[in-house]
Amino acid sequence: MTAPLQRAIFWILVGFAVLILSLPMVIVVGASVTSGNIIAFPPEGFSLKWYEKIAQARDLQQAFWRSIQVSLVCVAVSVPVGTLAGIALSRYRLRGAMALQVYLLLPFTVPLIASGIGMMLVFGEWRILGALWPVGVACAVINLPFIIWSVSASAASLDRDLELAAQNCGAGPIATFFHVTLPAVMPGVITGGLLMFVLAMTEFLVSLLLTDARTVTLPVQVYNNIRSIITPDLAAVSTIFVVIALAAVWLLDRLVGLEIFLKSK
Amino acid sequence: MEETALTVRVHDVSMDFGSGTKAVDSARFDLETGRFLTVLGPSGSGKTTLLHMIAGFLKPTAGEITINGQPVDALPPHRRSIGMVFQKLALFPHMTAAENVAFPLKMRRWNPKGIPARVSDFLDLVKLGDYRDRRIHELSGGQQQRVAIARALVFEPELLLLDEPLAALDRKLREEMQLEFRRIQKELGVTTINVTHDQREALVVSDEIIVMDGGKIQQKATPVALYQQPANDFVAGFVGVSTFLDGSATEGGVEIQGTRCAGTHMTDIAAGTPVRGGIRAEQIRLGRSAQAVADCDTRLTGHVSDMIFEGERLLYVLNCPALPGVDIQVYYHDPDAFDLFEIGSEVHFGWRARDLRIFRAAR
């Protein structure tokens, strides 16, 4: 096979993959700017009226701010826990490290409906089911493996001598952690934290089980609206989700890209 | 017996990782204040383990280490007054050069007002005054070395430890930094323990050298004494280039497969005992005729089997029918006659009895 032909096949495959991956997003964004009254792609004309509508919809707005709160709780819980667990996992020969590795695979194996029901029962028993913060904690629990992964990947490339050097400089264990270990794993912490934020923001199934009419989060609210009547404002909400995800990626590139640059690795 | 000038005493210290052999086996030595000691040994000899025990990163499984008379085994590393330059330097990548140097002062709670001036002094000492705000990755290898040494010395440690920090540098920079370490050490008068596998570095920079092998200290001596009077065949082989002759002891020499070689017994050895004789490459005389080796106590003939050009000298490898199976290594220095002996040509060689050192065949 000649080189130009190889290159052509390569780019055709790449183009196909990009198209398939971005098609849902393109359709949703396209449908959200329609000037008609039904969801349609290609859109009929162009208008931002559906964005205007969601900007005035109180239920969607409240659900949006609740989702933000849930995500912040999730980040607040998962970052300290995930950071310490990630460092410990990559650093020490833990008893039960195997069990931990299995735990890290759980998000891919246990159906969310199972963990959701489990948590619904437990939270119900604890009588905290109507509150918003347990939803954030639940999101932290089910997604924790992602931040543990991200931090332990950073910690694995950490030079152990850096911590010995800090001790040699007179830093005790706590000072060593804050001055040397934590800055070194910061890229992993930032990556994991943003990931946790986005995952909690978009978490649907577990939120559905743990929320009631007073505490619906944005994905649940969207689902409720779909069940009544499908209008282009839902496409506009979905576009907001896409924008949040893109913002997270941009932030990651800025923060971690910068961090990696500073580490000259 | 009170010795006021003693900084470090390592007293029968052992480290057993539980793998069968001890990483460090009953190491014992004293180091006086202001001296520069090098621990020399091949990789796996236990020298870095020994250093880590002194720094406090490892706890000896037996024995005791005292610094300025105080046992330190119960002190965690950050409570010991020891500066260390690590093999891979271990500079903090998220800090500037000046922040790295200031770090030990902050951690050791120096008066914050005095810190900037002191950091400047030490950056000047290592000739990095103009680079204080550079990040570590913006500095060259030699400059990073200098930051590491400033960081290790800035808080006036009682002891400086060097864990092969020069091993990764190219040869020219390494030799430059060896002299630099020596200069700074003399200037500050700080007691220093340096670890290396580079025998040349050990000879150049040290007041005293300890040779380690297999976790055991083989010899402690000044560079000159170590070179001239190696305690055993390991030291003789590790420091300098030597040819070894295995045979049995005779009066005033060694007999190897019927050939009697004149040599000096380094200890009291009875005739007939299995021994190993070592002779340095620069102590073998080499010539085209028997006349060139007339004043040698042992005179032999052989053939040149290989010739290695090393720049300032040639290394000839000789084979000798009287000493079968031995590659005799000879340095040849005459700059006017570098291609004197061709490969395959017959040569006369020999040595004086005092230069063939005969040790009891150990292991």
C-alpha cells in the first residue's frame, strides 16, 4: 500500500469517528436554535427564543442551581478522600490492595440502579432522603474511583526522593505532605476534581432515586419535562450541559497544562 | 576517652532487609569534624543504605550511630541537622532556585527576616546569584547541582551527605563539580560523607576513603594509603587497574603453575597457602629487549594481544606462556613512542618485588 493511500484511509477513519462522536451534540445544538415549535433537525430557521424561554423557566433554573450545589458537595467530599486514597494506593503496599483494585472497577460493573437503590434505602433509614447534600455525597461515592485513578496516576510518577529531601530539609510528615507531595500530585487532583464536578452535574439515575419534587436536579428535571411534552427548550438545556463539559475541558487544559509545563515533564 | 573533634561515630551498624545477606554488615568507623570522607563501592555494596541510615531514612537493625556524641537512632530525619544532596538531586520542581534554598530555613523556623539575605549569600557561594528566580527546569545540570548543594548547606548542618550526585553528569562537568564540592566544603569546613562508585572521584576529593563491598567495610584509609597499601585483593582491584595472579605462597613471592613471581606478602602468610597477587598496570615495566627490564625482580616474555588507546596513555594487554590464562594489563606512557609494540609482537616485561602485593586468597 502506498503512503498517500494509507494517509487517505487514516483521515477517512478519523473523520468518520469524529463525525459519529459529535453527531448527537451537533443535532442537539442545532435543534436548540430552531425557530419552530417542535424539536427538529435540521432546524427551521434560526432563533434564540428557546434559550430565552429556559432563562425564564423557574423550575429549570432552580434545578440548575441545585445541580451546582450537588456538584460542589460531591467535589468537597471526593477531593480530600480521593486524593489521600490515590496517594496511598500508589505509594504503600497496602493490605487488601487487590480488593481496592476490584473496587476501582466497580463503576463499570455494578449497574447504577443497584447502587442507587442501595443508597436510597440507607439514606431513607438515616432520614436524610429529602435533603440535597446526600445526593452530592452519593455522587461522590459512586464516582470516587475516577478521582482515585487520576490522583494515583499522578502520584505514581512522583519521585520518592522529593519527600525524603523535604524531610532532610526539616519538614515533618505534615509539612512534607502540604509543601511537596500535594503540589506534585496537583495535576491529578485538579483533573479528578473537575471530572467529579461534571459527573455529578450530569448524574441522572442516582439523582432520580434520591430526589423528590422539592430537590430535583437538572438532569431529572429535563427527564420530567420529556415525559410531558418534548419542546426545543430541552435541546437548549442539553446544549447548556455540553457547554459546561467544554468549560471543564478548557479549564483542565489551562490548569493542568500549566501545571505540567511547570513540572517540565 | 573523650574526642571533642568527633562528628560521626558509626558503631557496628547493620541493616538486614531480610533477604538473606545483610545490606550493611557491622559497619564501624569514626569521622572527625571538618573531614571529607568518601564511601566507595560498586552498586549493591551497601553504601547508599549506610548513607540513608545516617540521614535517618532507614533505621539500623543493629548498632548505633552518634552525631556529635548524641545517639540519633530515635531522631526522625527532619530533627537531624544533616544536609543531603540526592542522587537525582530531588529539587522541588514547583519552586524557584531561591525558594528551594529558602525551604530548609523556613522548615527549621529561622527568623523570617534573615532568610532572604542568607539565601542570597548561599546562591552567591555556589555562583548562582543571577539565577535566583529561575525554576528548576530552566537551569542546566550543573546549575541544578549548585542549587542542591546550596539547599543542603544553607541551614548550617552538622553533617553533609552526598549520595552520588555527580553520577549522571558528563565527565568534564563531573570533574569540575568535584573540585567545586571540594572548594565549598573547605570554605565552610562542614564534615562531609560522600558516596560514589567512581574511584577517581574518591581519590580526588577525599581526606579519607572507606571501601565497601558486600555490605562490609573493606578498608578505611587516606587516598594515598589506599592506593599504595590496599588491605585486600578487592580493594586492589577496585581502586586502580590491576592484574591478578592466583597461586600458592612461596618465600618472598607466589608460584603460579610452576612460575615463581617475586612479590611482597601483605600479611603473614605461610608457604603453600592459596594466595592472590595483584600488580597495578602502571607498575609493570615493558620493553622490546631484556635490557629494558634488567632491574626488575621478575622478568618474563610475552606477546601483545590487545592495545587500547586511552588518550594520555596506552593500555597493553599481554599474554605470557609462563602465566597461562592471565591477561596482563600494562599502562604505557611514553608520548613519543605510542605505536612501539604491535599486536602479536614479542615483548619483555617485569616488575619489582615490592609492587606485586600478595593477599590471602579470600572468598
